[in-house]
Amino acid sequence: MSTQARKVRNPYAGIGEYNCFGCDPNNAAGLRLEFFLEGETVTSIWSPRRELEGYPGVIHGGIQATLADEIGGWYVHAVLGTAGMTRDLSISYHEPARSEDGPFRLEARADTSLSNARTAVIDVTISGAGGTLFSTTRVTYAVFSEGVAKKRLHFPGREAFLPEE
């Protein structure tokens, strides 16, 4: 994590029925991701666990897709200041994501040439601690105005995700 990284707040933590597999810090079966802003990039460091492996010692490809979808969604929250729904996800696997190569670094950035007010295209990379690139993912989200996101998706507002100082 760079010295410029600022932790993004999770305003959902501790609220009623919140139990997100990706980011609830209290979901024992979940990924328990935390997110950081580094300029216009959202990052996360994730430690792999044996129960999330496919082949012995290799993190399941579906878990990698979930990691990518989750950090992409948090890009929509933390950088774009709204919420959305996944429309499309395309992942390419480059090398086996070996648990022993953890912790993994996730990075999400927008492809601004393809994004607009109603669509966000987010590119995600997942790499090992030694820099091995495991997967690249392009996630397309249907995004809503902040007002619609508040009404339909219980979005708490842009300010709720502001990084901790």
C-alpha cells in the first residue's frame, strides 16, 4: 500500500441485515475486503484462505471474479459517488492464483473512454505479493444518479464513503 493510500469508509458495516460476501467485515465466510483510494485508483489487499481454493493451493476463479466485481463496485461508490448494478463482467486468467503468493493486490481504474453518466467501465487487476499478474477483468456497471441510488439501492450518499483522514 502506498503512503498516499487513504482508507475508504464502509458505511454499511454494522447496519442491520448487511451481510455482503465481499465487504462485510463481520461475515466470517466472506472476503472481508477493505478499500483504499490512491489517486483515482481503488486498491485492496486480500489474504487468500484455503476454503476459497479450487485446485489445492489455487484460489478458485469464481472467487477472483467476485473480488474483481466487488472492488469495481467500490470504485463506483468511492470515486463516482453513486451506486450501480453489474451489467457485464469479462475476466482473463493469466497465471494460477496460488494462495502461497498472497497477499493479493487488487486495483480498479475506470476506462474513461468507455464510461458515461449511465455506464461505468472498470478495469481490475489481481496480482500476487511478488507481482505475478493472476487476472484482469473488465466490469461494466449500469450506474444511477445519486438520488436514484439513494431511493432504490439504499445508497447512503457520496459523503459516507469519503476516505478516513
